[in-house]
Amino acid sequence: MLQGGITHQDFAGHKGTIHTGDVQWMTAGRGIIHSEMPAGEGEQKGLQLWINLSSQDKMIEPGYQELLSDDIKTAEKDGVEVRIIAGKSMGVQSPVYTRTPTMYLDFTLKPRAQMNQSIPESWNGFVYIIEGEGVFGKPASSPVTAHHVLVLGPGDGLSVWNRSSKPLRFVLIAGQPINEPVVQYGPFVMNTQAEIDQTIEDYHYSKNGFEMAKYWRSQ
């Protein structure tokens, strides 16, 4: 959550609220019906990322990992601060377990600061700029402003320069490609159309993971 809060609950009895700076990492696995609603008045802002599971993990039991803002590991050096939501940066490892190897880093660069973050060369990655503007990739690149996404090309890392007079904040997200076919329908993501058809049938008849969905209603 970037601002405000979100209250979540599901048909398995999990319920809670995450506030500014908190993180919820949910593994949907074989399926879980849940609701997300604004917690309180005013603006609620957050980032939500969907990460595909490999075929061998599609039907695992659902699970949650939640971190309060104060529990998220941070590191700082030469005007660069990073909140390590998943993965590793500046020698600090997040406690969040990701079945698909993933890096989720929240960087803030003070004016005139610069940084380099290593990324495994085979991974896919992108940057989303939350506030400020920065130069990404090469020193001669044009500055990019808030609310833009930069998809990273092949390489072993990312270099960033903040040449402005205001802080630059962005998230760097990268992960190991699964290299499997993807078939998606609504919230369901499987490997074949036949698996999607089976999942829809399971949902409709409340079986194979959806047994508690039939009579559940969010409060």
C-alpha cells in the first residue's frame, strides 16, 4: 500500500487490513475467493502485481505472507534507500518466499544520487516510477517521469541517476521466466484451454479447491 488501507477477506477465514507501507503476498494456488475493499475514507493507493506459477505449483494450497511496514527490511547507501519486498539488494534479503524466483524492490534516490542493481541476466524485469524523474539504463538516456513503465532489455543489471532536485521513487520488479504456455480466462491462469475449462467447472460446482465458495459472501 502506498497510501490509505485495504481490507481483505476470503472464504477460508483469512481477514485483515494492510495500511500505508504494508505488504500482502498471497499465493492463490488451487483457488481462493476473496474480496478487497477500501479501509476508511479518502484516497487509497497501492500496487498490485500478479505473478504466474509454474504448472507444478498451480494446484498447491493457498497461502498468505504479510509484512507490516516496520518489518520490511531496508538498506541505505550514498543517498539511495531500498525497501526489499522480495529478493535481495545491498546484501539484504527479504523474508518473503516466492515460488517463482522474484525481485521486488522499492527504491528512493535523493537528488544527485545514483545506483546500480544487479539482476540475473536471464530474468525479465521492469520499472514503474512512483514519483519524481530519473535517467535509467544509460547516462545519455532521456529522463523519465512518474507513472511510466520501463521494460528492461537483456543485461545483468539496472543503473539509475537522479539528476533532478527532488526525490525519485520507483519499484524494480524482475523474475525468472517460466517459459510455459499461458491460457487465461478472468482470474484463472492455466497452461491449456482444457485446464481452464476444468477450472471453470470446478468453480461452478464448488469442487477441487472451491468447496467453500458456494455459500461464502464477503462482509
